[in-house]
Amino acid sequence: MTTATASPTKAPALPPCDFKPAPYTGPSKEEVLAMRKEFCTPALVTYYKNPVMMVQGHMQYLFDETGRRYLDVFGGIVTVSIGHCHPKVMAAVNAQNALLQHTTTIYLHPTIAQYAKKLASTFPKESGLSVVYFVNSGSDANDLAMLMARAHTGNYDFIALRNGYHGGSAAPMGLTAHSTWKFNTPQGFGVHHAVLPDRFRGHYGYDDPKAGEKYAGDVQEVIRYATSGKIAGFIAEPMQGVGGVVEMPPGYLAAVYKAVRDAGGLCVADEVQTGFGRTGENFWGFQTVGGPGVYPDIVTMAKGIGNGCPLAAVVTTPAIAKSLTSRIHFNTFGGNPVSMAQGFATLNVMLDENYQQQAKDKGAKLFAGLRDLQKKHPMIGDIRGKGLMCGVELVTDRATKTPATAQCAAVFERCKDLGLIIGKGGFFGNVLRIKPPMCLTEADITFMLDVLDVAIGEVEKA
């Protein structure tokens, strides 16, 4: 097998896998595509010029209708955290399905309470984050966080970051300011956007030890000039996901959180993509980028929480949670027994099999290999992230940092042809997003690096 810095003379080979997919007997890809175009919303998008149809998954691998195997390093947009159809998770789900498929939170069920207790135990005790609300998606979670902050503070205005993504329902659309997903919201909707602390493209770079504090100054300016001086809250991803894995600089969250609290607001950490040990260094992203003693008031999570099922959660303090007792709150599906079984089993696997450490160890190999590729390929402008959450920004010129948008799309397509399912994002669509199921092996990482070496090399020569 080739190394990350070698020049493969042929397509890299996937690592061996003993798993054999079941033969596919359903409609052809062409028939599925035709039905989708006729009967599904035209707003649906597909990746790739020639879309792939995945019909089976096993841990870090996906299989199309022909039985071809792919290495998945995007995890269904960071949703499959511990592996497709993980056997322990599937056993728990199947067992629950045979007992009771549905009951709402207005009745008691043991798993929701047990799961909430275990999930709360993953937060630092001194943070006070101990009360859990289960919902269905990240959009639901962020919508509830906004409601919670407004109810608790009595204030209305929210501050989010440019280039951030927080969901697709009405209120989170207002928070979202990424180029692909931005929806214009009416004046007075109550959302203001602060400057993104991007040390690759922003005013203050990686070489500025005070970059975090300087970028935080813009949030203070927004509070001073764009609001009444009182706000309901501030929301940010510790590392932007759709935005291209832009990591908040050291000192940034500490300074921002102080300014927000001085203005009467609450601090919300959107951990939909950064949580559950993915950064390797800590279980939660805010711990990794915020530093000791920097805690949000509310944490939202989704995607990897359930390893593929529609599940999300909001975690907050008892005092803030009490603010919603003036309203009736229940969720028809948020505490569904099957979803609870899948989420609880996923968390148990994460903790029992120490996936956080695996993310740290595998991430070290991944980042080392990518830095070797950066020495070889001038198109690689920046490599950023932690653990198994990585962004590779492609540029046409390192000096000017001109986004290599078309070239990134070509690399993205070529990776698929070579058997690698990868993501892309960033404001200019020029960032390769690597966020695999955390069960991948070192041999998988070597294959990934080899494929990137081939794909980027071919595009550079084109």
C-alpha cells in the first residue's frame, strides 16, 4: 500500500473487508432517480454529477446497488458516529421494536430517564449542565434553545456568526448565515450576525496570539450598536461544520461569553457536529476550543447522538430549564422508545469502547498524513480541525488564497470514482470535509490519503 506522500501509479485499493453485502433486488438506480424527480420535492439535492445509490452499510463502509464498496469519511454528514448498522446498536433497537415502538413523553418509560442521566454525566459537573430535553433534529434543538433563552432572559435579540449553519426550520434559518443555506429573514426577526473568527481568511491570523480576543470585539460591537444592549443569547458551533471546519480561536469563547452574559444573554454551543468525542481531546467541542472553566448555558446536539436515527437533544442547567415550566412542554417523538434505545446504545458504545481516544489517535495519523500531502500539493491551502473533524481548504494560489471552488468539486467527484465518499463545504465551496465514522482503521486512513493524493494530483495537472 502506498504512503501518503507517494505517487500511486494506479487507483488505491480499499483495505480488505470480510463483510459481504446482501444482493440488491429492488428498482434500478435509473428507476429510483425517475421516481424521485416525479414524486419527491424538487428542492431535494443529490451529490455528484452521476448520483450514487447506497443500499447497505457496515461500520465505516457503504455499498451501492451493484455491491461496490466505498469508504465513508463523511458519515452521512457526521451522523453515523460509531459505524453504519453497528451490531450493538442494532440489537438494542431490534429488541425495543419488539416490545414497544411508540409512547409519548406524557407517559413514563424507563429508557428516556436512564439515557438522560447517562448523557448528563458526560458534561463537567461544575458546568451545571444536567437537564436534558429530547427532540427530533438539530433544527428542533436550536429552535428550542432560542425559545429557552428568550423565556429565561426576557430578552429577544440573538447573535450568531457569519458562515454558521444552525438548521432548516424558520427560526434556525434566521441564525444561519452560510452562503449555501442563507435565507433572508424580515427586519426585526431578532438575529444579528457577527464577524467569523477565521484565522485563515480573516484580519487576524494563526500567528496572532490575541486573535480570539480581537475577533470577540465584534460581538461586543454588535451588542452595543445593533441591539438595545440587552440580548437573549449568542450561538456558535465550536468548529463550524457546513462552514468548512472553522475553529474558534483560543480565548474567543471566553471573551464572547463574558460580553453576552454582561448583556443579560445566555451562551449556546451548537454541538451537532463537534460533540460526542469527535474532536478527540474532549467529549464536547466547547471544552476543546473554550478551555478550562468556559461553559455554555445551553448545549444543542443531533446527528451523531443517535448514529443515524432522527434524534437530538438540548442540555441546560436546572435554573434555565425551570423557565419553561410556565409552558406545557412535551414532544410526541423526541422521547420515542426506539429512538431512546438507539441513542442510549450509541452512547454506551462510545463510552465503553473509548471512541474519543480512537478519534484522537486516528486523527493524529490523519492530520500528519494531510500535512505531508500539503508539502506535495500547492492546492492545499489550509488544514484545520481536531480529531476526526477535519477541513482541507483548497486554493489556486497560496499567496492570494484564491478559493479553488471548481477544483474542489473535481477532487470531490474523483474521490467518489476511486471509492471514497467525502464531504465538501465552506463559504466558497472549496473545503473538503472529513468527518468519518469513528470506527475507521489506520488502513482506512492510508487509503483515504492515497485517494486524495491521486485526486488532487490529477486536478492540479489538469
